Amino acid sequence: MRILSWQPRGGLRKREFLYNGLNAIAGLKAYPSSANYFLVKILQKDISSATLQAALLSEGILIRDCSLFPGMDSTFFRVAVRRREENRTFIDAIKKLLDINCLT
């Protein structure tokens, strides 16, 4: 018997889209989650979650800096699963910021 947890309409597809999109970006590692957000580690040196948060905020995108969470440091942030269009906008924005290396 297969048990599926309840997800809002299209929730599972949105989660997979965001998770796969984040892990396809060089310099990021998203961790699996059953919550409505993903914990992400920044693998690129010299980029902090606070710096990334500020850069994304200027684009109208909000992430949660997790640097003060117990057991984490300035390389962790959290992002909520949103509508597919919003997830795509987020993935495109963070990819652009990391690809052009404008955060260091």
C-alpha cells in the first residue's frame, strides 16, 4: 500500500520542480523536505546567506537567512515552495546571481 501525504493542488509537482531546480544550480545543495520549504546550503565560497538574501530582496524575492539557527552557519538559507511561476522566477534570479558571481 502506498501512502501519500496531502498536498495542496499541484503541491508535489511544485516541490519537485523547485527541489530539482535548486539542485541543478552549481554552488547550491537543497536538502529533501516534507515541509513547505527547502533548506539550502550555499557551496560557493565567499557568498553568505545574508548577502544572497539582500541581493534577492532587491529583486522582490524573499528567502530566510538561517545563519543564526542552531547547528547552521552563514551558508544556509530557507526558501518556501510557491506557485510554479514564482519558483521559476526565484530559480532564474538565484542562478543569474551565482553565475555572474556578482555577490562577492
